[in-house]
Amino acid sequence: DYGTRRLALDALPKVCRIPTHLFHFLEYVKGYRGWGRSLKRAVAEWYNDKLVDDLAYMMVKYQQRDGWSNRDALRKSHPKTNDPVRNLIYGWCVDGFAETERKAREDEPNVDGGTLRLPQVIISFEDLLSEFKGQPNYKAVVSAINHYNLSREMLPTEALNHAEVWAALLEKMPYTAMLRNLGNMSKVGLLKPLSDASTTISKRLVDSDLIRKARTHPVAIMLASKTYAQGRGIRGKGEWDVTSQIVDALDEAFYLAFKHIEPTNKRILIG
């Protein structure tokens, strides 16, 4: 029924908050329907409704998942907009940095008020990629993290082998990301017994308010605790020295998380 499909697609922004969720959705629907007008409209509106700064940040952070990328979604949906900066972001995603910069220089005389440029978070991301093709500059990475709030996903892979980079990331690292990267931070030597980083993370892990805001389930904390305590990843080859301070904090966080679970009072079948 068309009305039902329209309502479902209108709910897309509520269900898919970030590009990763959108890519999950696109992979699910691939086996059930084609790219008709309504799906193109819904995906185009999903991108067009984002604030420009938020859009730029998400384009850099969530680049691809499940065999889909922002480039794929944009080429399928063809979002139309009169915003020159938004068009630059789309152009960067589809055509690449060099071509987008060239078009910006050509279009600049036709734009009211002056300089037409990509948002700084994209330029910083591209600058780091360019630098790491030559001589890696880890001070530039730390500076970019501090100035533009770059996350782990936005950095060149080589940069993640250095403790000072993880120390900068830790300043604003979300709770769930912190759980997932305890092993990585230990591998590079950031987490050591009684180190400043270990003390900071231990305090954050048992912060009940942070657990509540992150909606972290006790099972997620339990899995992180078991993985960290064994000193190696389940699938990866990397190993790390286990810090008892972190293990104790994870154990306490596990029990704290139960306070924030809202019972459904319903019977649930997992099949």
C-alpha cells in the first residue's frame, strides 16, 4: 500500500540517525525493492535535512559500511539543493577533493559574499591524508583532533599507532567508543598502571550519568570487560598488557548499568 510505504520512508530520519544506520537500511531494502521515486526522495531528503556542519562531519566520520558508502547513496538519490556549500560537500564525496576544489574556484565569482570553500573538517581530513602519504606528522594529527574534534574513524590508520594521538582522542571520546578501544589504547602504551589516562578512564567508566546518557547495556560492558581482561581481541591478532585498575572499573560499571535499564514487563522470544 502506497500510504504505508510513504509513512515508512517519512520515518527514515527518526530510525537512521547516522550514515551507518542509513547504510544498514539500504542493504536491507536492496533485496526487496528497486530504487523508485519515493526511495530516492527519502534518501535525498535525509541528506538535505542535515545542517551543513553536521553533514560535513558525518560524511568524514561515517564513510562506508555494509558495502555502501555516502558516494553510493548520493549517486542513487541525486539530492538537489541551492546551497553552494552543501553542493560542494556532495561534490567532494562523489568526485573527490581535487575536482571539488577546482569547481569551487570556478563558481566562487557567482557566490554572494565571498569565498566558497569546503567546511574546515573536510579540509583538515584531506590535509592529514596528504601529509601521511609523505612524512607523517603526529603533532598535526593531535592539533586537528583538538581544533576540529576529529574522531578515530577520521584519522589515517598509521596515526593510531601512537599514544599521543589516542591521548588527544580520549579528551572527548564517547563512552561506547571508549569501551570499544580499551585494547587499542593499551596496545600503544597509553593505559598503564596508575597512569593519568588509566585514572581518567577508570573514573569515566564508573560515571553513572555517562552510562545513562550513552544508553550502555550491562551486556555491552560485560563483553568489553571479558575481552579486555583476556589481553587480546576475539578476532584480531593484537595483544596488550592488562591494567587491573581498568578491569576493576569495568566490573563496577557492569553493576551500575543495571540501574538504567527500563523493564518492558513483557515476555520476549529470541529466535
